[in-house]
Amino acid sequence: MLLYQTDSILVSLEFSVKLLEIYCQTTHLSFLMLLLVTVLFFLSFWLRNRSDGNGTIELINTMGNINL
């Protein structure tokens, strides 16, 4: 279940990055703006998982093999 949630987060994050790359190419936005929006998108998932109690810790454990 946790791996499925993490995979879906990573797939949606990758999809949003691709959309932002296309958007930045068409509107000539800077790379810094792309990076800022990507970080904000990831933070929104982090805050959503944080409301589950230990969702953030499980996400960190899955993505970085950090034992807390």
C-alpha cells in the first residue's frame, strides 16, 4: 500500500514536471521558476502526508531508506 502511494506520488510529480517543462518552453519562463513550482508541488504532497500522522516518516523511509 505504501509503495503504491509513493509510486503514484512520483508518477504525478514526474507528470507535472513534464507539463511544466512544456509550459516553460512555450512561454520562455526561467528554469528557476520551473524549480520553484516543482518544489512547491512536492511540498504540497509532504504537507498532505503529514496530516496522516506518520505518513511523512514512512515516505522518507521509502524514498531514502532512512530508519527513524
